[in-house]
Amino acid sequence: MPRPPKTDRSTVRDILITLKLSKAEKETLLACVADRSRELEENSGERIEVTASSYLRWLIDRDAKGRKLDGARAKTAKPAAAGRKRG
């Protein structure tokens, strides 16, 4: 039986971001994911699977908290202009 749809659509993770990495960057990301999984397992005593996606979401949340950004501010913040040359 399929799960019923969420009523609060703001929590649904339906945005896909494609990320290009070098081989070295990919290996580093996977090593970070494995280390984070080990840390969580050591602290909780339970096996916790960490994926690259969950690790990146965790990094975003941690950085946002450090910058005192919350979801509402992040949604309304104006993005920097991309590709503009200065000079």
C-alpha cells in the first residue's frame, strides 16, 4: 500500500540538484559520509546509514545554523547575481 501524500508540502524533498565532482572530490565525499556514519554509530550505539544526500543536507543545515539563517529567511533571500564580471 502506498504511503499517503504529505499534507505539508514545504517538507517534501522533491528538488533534484545535479552535482559534478572530480574523482577525488567524489572519493572525499564518500569518505566524509562514511566518517559521519561511524560518528553517529559510536554516539548512538546503533547502526545509522548516512547517504551522500543526507550528509549534504546536514552540512547545509549546520552551515545555515552557524550563519543564523532559518528556513524562512533562506527562502526569501535574494540570490547573488551569477556570472557577473566586476571591473
